[in-house]
Amino acid sequence: DGLALESDYPSVPVGVSVSHDNTDHSRQWSASLQYFYDDLRWGRFDPDYYAPETLVYPSELRDTAWFNIYTRQSYNLNLALYQVVNQRMQFAVFPELVYQKGLLSTPFHRVYFNDGSTLKVENLPRERWKFPIGLQFNVFVGRNTIIRSYYRFYHDNFGITGHTIQLEVPVKTSPQLTLSPLLRFYTQTGAKYFRPYKEHNINDAFYTSDYDLSRFNSYKTGISARYALMKPMFRHYSFQEIGLRYAFYKRSDQLSAHMVSLLLDFKHNKG
């Protein structure tokens, strides 16, 4: 169970999971089912309301109530199987099934049509099925190096098919320091409801110009460093490790980003 607030709307998750290991711990399977309830109305942090009030539309389109629903529900089934092949090889498979219903459009996204004057709020179907499956294969090379490879296939009923390939090679350069270069490539087809600016037909039933639903490729490359300290820092805490990661992300629609992450791991010492 939990609660999240995103852009002034709450997301309430509920889930259950089970797992099982065989007697020699060479095989493990797990299953989890999660349910998310999202109320997309704005107003909870506004001092004039402090209550769910309305969906947020583009400023020039607020004279119309574009949707008569304001909730979204998601059901996620996640399965996993981990298998040890031998002392140097492990693989895992991660099938998933996702079903969403309700308001799947983003209310503040505009769509311009090819007649030169019509402007509407993005409109997408009220149901979406997603079918991802991931494969992971790890190989220990020597005493200090692991090759971690990952592939993920994705398909949904919006018409998007995606492929992810990722390679990470952690190298333990000393008992305390581990360096991990990373390379990730992703490609997807576009949703059948996507058209760029002013290319939608006025008679289209569903329409979006959100480039996250377009055809694109992306890659991500970076490196992380983790240093194990294992030193007492405070009365009841010890410093386990510090980690630093840098990554560069580039997408074929010219979106790019530099990302820096810092990890500080503390452990509470009993007694």
C-alpha cells in the first residue's frame, strides 16, 4: 500500500506479491499484482479549494468540459523467474501484463489540426493493454568482472512496439571500488493516434501530438562508481558505501540530457 502525489493529483497503489525458492536456491520465481487508482483533478494544494476541483486544460480551451471522467485505474501483473545455470551464468525472464482504463489522455496537451484553425485537447482511447517481457543474462568473467545483458520487448494496443537492449559491465578494481560502464539502446514505433503539429485530420476519433508516443530511437551511456567504506560514522550508524553515476541521454527527436546521481548508504547498528 502507499500514496503518491504527482502534479497535485494523488495515486493510490495497492499490491500483493509472492515468491518461492527451490531447496538449493538455484531457482526462484515471484509474482506480484498491483492496482493503482489515480484522480487527475487539480485543486488540493490551492488555498481557494484544498479539495479536488477540476481537470487542468490549456488556458485557451477552458470554456469546454472536454472529459466527463477524471480517474484512471491500472492493473499490473508482474512475473519473474531467476535461474542459476552454473557458477558463472545466471538468467532471468520477466513477463508482464498491464491493463489501464479511464482517462488515459493528458488533459493539458493541445492538438492542432490540418485545417489551420481547429484546436482540441488530446483524446486517446479509454482502455490500454501493454505486453512487456524482459530477458536478463549475466556472465561472470574472471574473478572481478560481470557482464550484465538485458533485452526487453514491448507491445501495446495503441500500436507501439519497442525494443530495449542494455549492457552493463561492473569491474571490481579493488576490494572497495567497483566501476560500471553502461550502454542502453531503445527504439519504438509510433502510436497509431500520433501525428505531428497540424497533421491530424479533423475527423480523427483519437489524436495526440505527444512525442513520447511517436516513433523514435534513443541511447543512454554512462558510468558509475561505488566505493565501500564500512566505517562507523555516528553512534548508531555506519557508512556502508558511496556511489556516483553520470549518464548522457540522447533521443532522435533532439531531446538530450545529462544526469548525475549520488548514493549514500547508511546502516543502523543495533545495540
